[in-house]
Amino acid sequence: MKKIILIIISIITISIINSCKDAYDIIQDGEFSEAATFQTVNDMQKFLNNTYDRVDVSNEIAISSIFTDELGIGSQNGGQNVSLYNFVLTPGNGFASGIWLAHYSAINSANRLIEGAKLITPSSSDQQAYDSILAQAYAIRAFAHFQLLCYFAPNIKDNSSLGVILVTKVPQSNDKLPRNTVGEVFASIESDLNFAYTHLDPIKLPSTSSSAYKFVSKTFIDALRARMYLYRDNYTLAEQYADTVINTSGLVLTTAGTVETNGDGVANTAFYGSYTTPSTSPYKSMLQDFTRGEIIMSLDRPVGKSAIAGQFYFNRTNLTGGPYMDLSRGIYNIINISGDVRKHAYIDPTSKIDPNYQSLPWGQYLLNDVLCIDKYSGKAGTANGAELLSDLKLFRLSEMYFIKAECRIAASDLVGAALRIKAVRDARNYIAPVVLPVYANASAALKDILKERRVELALEGHRYLDLKRLGTAAGVTKTERDPKDVEGYTNKEIDITDYRFTLPIPSDEINANPIQQNPGY
């Protein structure tokens, strides 16, 4: 971990000098002083803001969408992502390295805050704020370790198997830390979440703010636990925490609202709104970041931060903005049904949609069937557009319904699973409720859940993990790309049991800290 630690230390030092103005004159260039940085609870809050800034899932979104079946090569593609689209995944992959570095950077920042807090004795009036800041740091550390396990541990269900590097202290530049077992890392995650849940004080969070959901909350912790236990096949606890979120968060599934279409079947202008005017559809408005809707937690991405739509476009989110990646035909064909709001919410109105796309030569297909992605349509409320910026949705209520559905299947309650899937589909339909699905067996039910997760959680960083953990039980053995999206490529699909459904430990890490590489690399 030496290479990553050196990078993190230099990044943290620079940002501390920039964000903690009170310490600026005390800290020498390139020097980090905890005693100078952490003097008051207000200093802790400044550092916490910096720690939030380091939490990032954009690399997960990129690698999941490109490597699986959520995207197609766009009309303006000049070679971008083609190698990964062809399933070339090596220890030098930039997205994999980005996941590793981003989460260890967040962990390191959280650890520095936790250590620095020991230097402060809060007053009675500051005690709740002090506790709440620490709670958020512990929760961030838990989330980051969990993300690392999900992508870099070959089997997160096996406690004795190889996990990732567990870091619960401020590292030194000469540290060489081993990979811990899955069980060791999960024990630390659970301990961190228990501390966070106990010490998190809602009164000291911006609960009255319209952006409260961009900070750690008890609902966020419950949602993280639900996902974590589902991935571990602990259906009892997964269902318990999903139920807690569904029943006590105060959130409801965001509805499609009324959608009026033009003669060509494209939603009218009011549906799409603008950078300064929200959509008339509650669902689309949520995706535009104008409203919270069913979002449990988002990562705020203000102007100046990394732009997620830059993973798909060169300039802006429409046909003239340089779309080098398109929404996959496979996803579009699923949502291209009567009343599904996602047909309009995911696709920019400038898209070129050819109903006869299957008969087109591949070169013409790329130019004449262009599904311009609009799930990340640009930053709401900015007059200049900030065209490629959007918040990153970490957890939404619909995912809790999917978790509940999987848990019902584990309990042999197929009707209960069907009711939860229907609830999400009803919310997404602007014409009428949908028919309750009927499942012949557990495998059929899981396949339908996998399908609904594919479309509802598209481009949010779930598909890569979903195929790995759920595909076999659902009877889905490989990615499900539309034949037209891969007509020009040798490698058209990849089996979900392939070793590449666990990411490689980055070569920079291996070179500086000779830990064990994952199988196959």
C-alpha cells in the first residue's frame, strides 16, 4: 500500500492547507500537523467536509456500465473505452485503479479525522456535534471498505477468503500492509456502523436543509446494512434493514407523474425542463437533482467537481455534444413499452431512434440509431448548464424494494416478491398500474428482479456486481448485449463466472506493496 499511501498523504496535505484556513500559517509546505489542524469542533467539521469530498463512485459507474451490457459504442467514439468494452481488464486499468485510490483516500481522510478528534475536548454544548462528526467519519470509512470488498474480494460471502487491506489508522509512508480476510474487514465495517448509528445525532445534521440527504444519516446506515447483508446472503438481516428504510424513512417511491408526448412519441418540452427549470415529472426531476424524491443519499457534485456524464459525452448531454457512448439497445428495448417513464427519462429528445435498427449495416447503425443518455442530464439550477455534472445516487428507495423482493424469494414467498417488483413498476408507469408478475419458481423470480434492477438502477454502478452475485441463481449465464451493439467486435459477451468479475489489484499497489494479486491476473 506504500504507493497509494504516498499519493494520499500528498493529496490530504494540500487539501488541508486549502480548506482549514486557520492552520495555513502554521503548517509548512508539504507538512501535515494534526495539532495545528484539529483545535476546535469547527475544525473537525471543515475536515469532515473534505472527507465527504473524497467519497466517489464514478469509477464504479464507469467500469460497471462499460464492461457489462448497459452501454453501446457511440456515434462519435474515437476509441474511448473500446478496450474495456472488449473485456480487456488488466491491473493497469484506470477505472479499477480509480476505485482503489478513491476509497483508500476517503478511508485515510476519515482516519485522520478520527485521530485528530482525540486532540479535542469538546465543551458540553459542542459534545453532540463532536459525536455526530465522528459518527459520519466512521460511516464513511465503513462504506469505503465495503465498496473495496465488493469489487476486489473474489468472494465476499466467505469470511476466510482474501479481502482487501483493512486500514483503521493513519498510515505511515513506509507501511506495507497485507490483505485481510473478508471476515476481518466485515467485522470492522460492522463495528464502524454500530458506532456511527449510536453517535449520529440528527439534530446536528442539516435535517432542515433541502440537501440533508447528501450527508450520512441513520437511514443511509440502514440502507448500507441492507445491501451489505444481501450481498452476503444474510436475508434475515437484509430484510430487517430494508424494512426499516421502507417503513421509517418517510420516503415513498417517486412516481412518473403525467407525461404528455408529441406526435412522434417523444415527451414534450415540459417533461425535459431545462438546467434552471425542473421537469414536470417527479421521477425526471429527481434524476435532474431538482428534487430529492426517493433518494436516500446522494454525493453532491457542485460545479468544479468531476462530471459523471463525461463518461459518455465530450461536451454536453445531447446529440451534438459528442456522444461517444450510448445507452445500450438491450436496456432501451426493455423500457420501450407503453407508459414507462424511463423510456423518456433516460433518453435525450435529440436521440435518433430507428425502429428498424436490426436491419441496418453496423456502420449505419452507429450513426442512425443514437440513444443519447439523459439519466445524468446536467447540473440543476445552473444557468450555464454545467452540462456534464450530476449528483451520484448512492442509495434509492427502489433498491430497498428489490432487496425486500430477494429476501421474500429466500423465504419461498414468490407472491411477496412479485408485489415489491410491481410496486416499483407501478411508480414508473404514467398510464396505469402494471399486471402483477407471476413466477413459476425462485429462479424465474430472481431473473425478473435482475431484469428490473438492470433498468431501474442503470448507470448507477450496480450491474457488474448484480451479474456476479445473482446471475447463476437467476439462470443468466453471461452479459446480455444486443447483437447490434457488438456486431463489430470479436468479444461479444462474457460469462459471469469469468475471473474478471473481480477487479485486479492495481499494478501501482502491487509494485510498491507486494500483496497477493487476484486470480487470473
